[in-house]
Amino acid sequence: MVVFIIRRTLMMIPVLLGATILCFALVDLSNDPVQDRVFELEQSTGEPVPQSTIDALEAQWYYDRSVPERYWIWLTGFGDTNGDIGLLQGKWGPSIEGTALPIGDEISSRFWITLRLVLFATIASIAIAILAGVVSAVKQYSRTDYVLTFLGFLFLAMPVFWLGSLFKEGAVQLNKIIGSTVFQTYGSGTTGFQGNGWEVFVDSLPYLIVPTLVLMLGGYAAISRYQRASMLEVMNSDYVRLARAKGVRNGTVMRRHALRTALIPVATFAPLALSGAMGGAMVTETIFGWRGLGVYSLEAINAGDTFAVMAYVLISGIVVLVGVLVSDILYGVLDPRIRYE
Amino acid sequence: MSNTAAPRLDAEAINTKERGQWEMVARRFFRHRAAVISLVIFLVIVLFAYVGPFLWKWDYKIHSEIPSWAAPSLDHPFGTDKAGRDMLGAMMQATKQSLNVALVVAIGSTVIGALYGAVAGFYRGWVDSILMRFLDIMFVIPFLVITGALAGAIDTSVRWYHMAIILAVFGWTSIARAVRAEVLSLREKEFIEAARSAGGSDWHIITKHLIPNTMSVIIVSVTLQIAFAILSETTLSFLGLGIQSPDTSLGLLIDAAGASAFNEHWYLFYIPGVMIILIALTINFIGDGLRDAMDPRQTMVRR
């Protein structure tokens, strides 16, 4: 098992490298922050910017070299640097927002905010998908099945940003009716809250409810369709009929014989749910005013801040790949035919 | 043929007509009630978006004679927004732009994905490995970030075709996987062997034998791609990384409506939202109906 995990982790490195190369090339070629900044300066001062300023900006952001060189220096930090770049040395590169907001600090303070939301949402959407899928399959072609199927289609068709805006305003209205703030709808925690990890987590719970609900409903529908299909297939299989014929109680057959096998295809969709939730977090963080990673990446995209965008790409890539690894391990747990030696 | 034999033959003749494959598919599809209703609604939406602007007196632009924030009435069935824009006209334009994007993405990404998947599945071996590793890489790249970064890089106003190209270039991976899986089993069939022994080139086998036989997968994918493209395009527009004002999109309209879901301007929020849901919902039902209709294991009777 340990060998398997190590081998899979090593196999992720080329994939991650490939993704960063592709992203770096596209993001870097598609914008020029130096030119943007020069244009801004010209607009504000009304005078042409001296060449020395341009050179200084280029040197500061490493725009005085070619794209491959810039990628290499971003990755390794080897060569002629200002000492603020090089992933291998734990440095994320200069942000064009200036040295007051270094990428590393921003990322580490925002990472848990986003991960908290994404993990909750993924687990919740998989749980509700399994529940809805199994109930649909057990009560096939009943009214419950039709209602659940229709709801699934509805949530599949509903854009997360619309659902998010609706739920946010709905929560505000509910708070008004109740007369107290049960659902927090702005920010990811009480402003200026200090405390240890657990206290911060408890403080953030009221802020988590609505965004998690939104991402859960936005992500469960596709999985629940597959859960229903695989549960139906298993329920019609011979070994389930045999278990019934032997007189095993219905609940036990469903839980121990049918559900365990029916969960296998669903394990495939766990990484998809995770990457969906990462994308959805960008939207919900915008709507609910969180200072999370998703909003950070959006701001970086708008500013043309290549190194900051790359930091997000790297972290979200790692999160998704870890999700893939977990789902591979889940296969082994669920399917006794699979053994990781 | 003698005169005496004719009546006997008529009586004995098989009076059922031969049915082609597509006729069977169409017949099965029209038995799927939800899919047929969805098809009708979808066609109405298409007419609304493409023919509507010729029939309705207002376009999507701001006009000084339009009152701002008028509630829905006969003059402005969908109301007007703060700036003085007729929302019915704006909805027609927005729906048209979103549908434009969706249709181009559906076709573009399907062509890329089908060819990619077919090549990977047909050649197996190292070609397949390389192509599949590239798919892994595409899966790791955050879709909204890369599409948003490219859309944000277009300095002048982003048009719908910019969005369509960007979304198509990054949205084909699911089709490639589906087609590859199908081709992997097809390539072992006898008719491929026959085509090869008859001297068919690889390209000929892929485009004339493999892809036509994965048509059912591809057609279902096209419908799902339309829903995917609508949701992606509107999301990017909502985040400010898609189609820009003065042009409009369903995502922009919802973004502009802001927090009005429960106040007197509710119509600004719900109408574009319901339109997105209707398009994605009907397309998904149509896809579901097509999948059932094209499944050869399916009987004529819908259980």
C-alpha cells in the first residue's frame, strides 16, 4: 500500500509539471503586466515613462528574459535572481501587487479557508448523491424516483452563481424573519477573530453553511445519476438474488451486498466532484465575499499577475491529484478484487 | 405476374415497412415524453433568441425614452433595468449570444474530442499513452482559471466567438475519453479487420468506420456539451471574464441584477436565471432521450 502511494505520487510529478508548463505558457503569453503598468503610469502622470523605470519593472518581475527562461527560474530559482523566486526553494515569485502582499503569505492564509469549504462541499455532495441515488434505485419508477430524478436534472442545469446569489439573499431574508443572524452571508469568519485552529474553525461554521449547501447542490446531481444506475445493475445481479434466496434480511442485502459494490463506479467521480468544487469555490467566494484562494486567483487573472495565477494552478492541481489518489485508494477498500501490493 | 395470383400475394405480403436505423431512433425518441417536450421548449427558445429581435420593438441597448426600473408590463413584459434597457430585448440578445457560444463549443469540442479519442483508442500503445497523459494534464489545469485568463487577455471587448473558441479548445476532454472507450472495443471487431484487409488506410478506418460507429456517444456528448458551454460561458461572464458590456450575456444580466432576488426588481434576477436553467435542463432531457433512443439494447417499449 505504501509502495503504491509512493509510486502514484511520483507519477503525479510529470503531470503536474506538464500542467504548469502549459498554464505558464498560456497565461504568460496572454498578458504583459509591464506594458499595463507603463500604460497606467502614463495615464496618471500624463508623461512618457522613462526607459529606466521600464527596465526596473522588467528586472523586478523577471520580464527581461524569455518565457522558457522565466518558467525555469520560477520552477527552480537557479540562476541570476533577486532571491524571491524559485518553487524548489519555497519561493513563489514576485507579485505585481508589490512586496506588501507576497504570494506565499497570501496563499498560506487563504488555503485553509478554501480547503475547508471545498472538502465539506465535496463530502456533502458525494453523501447526498449516494443517498439520492440509492433511494431512487430502491424505489425505481415510483413517485419518489421521479421527483429525485427531476431534482437531479434541475440542479444539474442550475448555474452555481445563480444558486449562490439566490441562497445568499434567501439567507438574508430568513435572518430577518427569525430576527437573529443564524446564517452568515458575508465573509468566511468573524472579522479580526483570533484563536487557535479549533476556535477559528468553530467560528467559521455559521459562515460555511450556505456556501457549502450551494456547492453541494451544484455538484451532487451527476454523481447521483451514476449511483442510481450502478445500484440498479447490482440489485438485478445474481449474487444479490442469491443472498435474498438464502433469506438474508432486505436491509442487510442492500447495505452489505448491493451498496458496497454499487459504490465502486462512484469512487471514479470523487476527483471530478473535488475539481468541480474547486471551480465552484471561485464563484461562491466571489458571491459571499470570502478572502479565499478562488477570489485570489480571480484577482490575479484580472491583474495579469502570472506568478500568482501559477501559485493557484499549482495548489489546485495538487488538491485535485490528491483527490485522484484518495479515490484510487477507495477502489481498493471497496473492491476486494483490487489489491495494491 | 398473372391476374389470379395478385390478390393472394396481397394477403400474404408482409405489410410492415422496413425501418432504417435512424427511423427507429426517431420513433424511440418520440416515445420519451420528457425529451419531446424539452425539444419543443428548446426550439421555442431558439426562435425567441434568433427570430425574436426582428419582431420586438426594442433592442438590447439603452434608450433614453425607456423608463428605468419599470416593473413588467405590456410595454416591457420583462421590465426594464436601472439604465433604461428593455429586458425583453436584452434577454433575446443575451440568449442569442449564449446559444451562439454553446452551439459553436458543442460542435468544435466534439470534433476535437472525437478525433482525439478515436486516434488514441485506435493506435493504442505509446500514442495512446502520450495522448492520455495529456488528458491527465488538462484535467489538472483549473478550467475556469485558464479560460478566464485567456478571455481576460483579449484587450478589446470580448465577443461571443472569442468565448466559443476558448471554451471549445479546453472543453473537449470528456468527449475524448468517451469516444476512446468506445473505440477500444470497436477496434477489435471483425468489420475493422475487414476494412484493414481490404487495404483501408488508418485515416480511412478512423473517419469512415470508427467515428460513425461511435455516433450515438458523440450525439449525446454534443447535447451535454451545449449544457456545459452555457453554464461555463455564463459563469465566466458573471465573474467578469467573459462577454463584456455593451454586448450582453445571460451571466452579465444576472451579475447586473445583483442582490435583487427578493426585492421589487426580482424579475431582473429570475428571468435570466430561469432561461439558463431552461436551456440546460431541456438539453439534458434531449440528451437523455437520445441516449435511450440510440441504445441498441433498448426495446421499443419504454419501461
